Amino acid sequence: MLRGQEPASSDGSAAARSFRHPAAIVETNAIGDGTRIWAFAHILPGARVGAGCNICDHTFIENDVVVGDRVTVKCGVQLWDGITLEDDVFVGPNATFTNDPFPRSGRHQEAVSRTLVRRGASIGANATILPGITIGERAMVAAGSVVTRDVPPDTIVLGNPARIVGYVGAEKAVLVEAAQAPPARAEAGSRPSPVRGVTVHRLPLVEDLRGFVSFGEASRQVPFEIKRYFLVFGVPSQHIRGEHAHRQLQQFLICVHGSCHCVVDDGTTREEYLLNQPGVGLYVPPLCWCVQYNYSSDAVLLVLASEVYDAGDYVRDYAEFLKVVQEDTDRGV
């Protein structure tokens, strides 16, 4: 993103190799190769715009703004001081950015709130982004949404206030069993997921006049020795859990009450599961990125773990996770 870019001049430098509509006002020399700036756009002197961008009609870019490479800014968008768009970002028409949480006429901020839109993210038409927010890599903000808090990478957010409704690249949530009550005669067993190492388990189920009993045994239904368990409950529906992988830890997830969505990702394939029965378990192996979200208000998620807690076993950054997966692949692990 604008690495080593030299100021443009009239001697064939970067700005001279970009397109500027005659009706555009471009006061900065920091314009990358191949960038197109269309009619009635206005870019102030301090702004930096990368290569291969498309800056559409009636846009305004203030001084303290950085726009990366291959960014599209559609008509009617204003980028105020403190805003950074990384490479390959898309901003839809009339999307609104802000940089002052408490604006007053005639009062100028000592410091603006900084907003960061990470690489590959997309913002839909007429969305509003409150100040000081980070939109994660490859995230998608739906048209008309009002974003009031940070958006995690790869998430799809929608609404006012925007909340997570899905994950980019995950198939529509796999409904493990549609019936409200667990099927009394469902056969216990497991089936593989498209995500490497992940398996979905139908746990043994016993029914009589007193109700249902579901159970599992270590090394049989649960494919490891259980050394720890924890329960996740009382999670507000707009919050997410997980967002990490483990280097060595194996986990077995059972939503014993209510429902939640679980996204599993091996670095190549991503799948989403709806866990909504106590008779269904999801096995998550090491080096599998796992996210839980969209909890029902009564959800209780039971997690069985193969090891005691070890903070050093966590991989919390997705880019680092991909690097670790690639290193294991290179070693033939």
C-alpha cells in the first residue's frame, strides 16, 4: 500500500500515468499508477492514493487519508481525516464514514478518531461507519448497515446496529438435525466434514417415558481422553466466541441447550454448522480455526478438551494461523 511511492510530477511520474477527469480537483501528487479519478472528485493535498484505484464521481478525500492499491470508492463517498483503506477495499455508493463521535458546529477536534478498513473488505451502499472502528480483512458490511463496533475478519454484518449474520466463504449453516426434539431412533455415529480433521457426531440416545438421555465415552464417541471441560452461556447474540485455533488441543463441542453457530476453517476450506441438539457433537482437531456466534439467549455450549488450559497453545491471529498451517504442510505433517 503506497510503499515507496514517489511524489508525482509532470515528467511522467505516477500521477502523470493516472487518469484524471477534467472536472476533478486533485491537489495531491501522491497518486499511484493506473488510478482513475472521475468527474467532480476532490482530493486534498495531504491524501495518498495507491495504484490501480477507481475514485468515482462526487467523492471527497481529505488530507489525513491513506487509500491502498486497487481500491474502489463509488459515487458520493467522503473519506475524512483519520481514515485508512487498505489494498483491495470496496466502498459502495453513498457509504458514510465519520471521525468525530460528538460533532459540534464550530468546534474542531484536537485529534480525530481513526478508522481502518482492512485488506479486501467490502462496504455496501449507504452503510454508516461510526468513528474509531476497524473493519477486518475480507469482511462484508451489508448495504444500509450502521456499524457501531469493530467487525472481525471474514464476517458478514447486517442491520442497525450491524450484527454478524454469517461468514465469508462458509457454506450455508449445516443443520445437523431439523427436528425440534431429538430423534429417538437416530443411529449413533460420525461423518467427516469438508474441513480437514473435523467430524460431526451423532451421540447415543436413549428414550423412555421419563425423557431422553444422551451420552458419550472418551475414546469412543469423544475421540480423546478428556482432561478439561468448560461451559459457555449467557452470550449476547451479537457477540462471538472462539476466533482462534490451537496448536495441540483437541475439542468436542456439544450445545446442550438452545443453539449456536460454529464456523470451522482449516486454512483452505470453511464450513458452518448449526448446533441445536444435545445429541450432536462437533469434533475440532488441532490447527483448526474455530468461531462460535449467533447464540440463542438460552444457549449453553459444553466444550470437552484434551488438555488442561495452556495460553501458549492458542493461535489468535488468523494470518499467523495460516502461516503455521503452511509450515506444517511444508513439513508434510
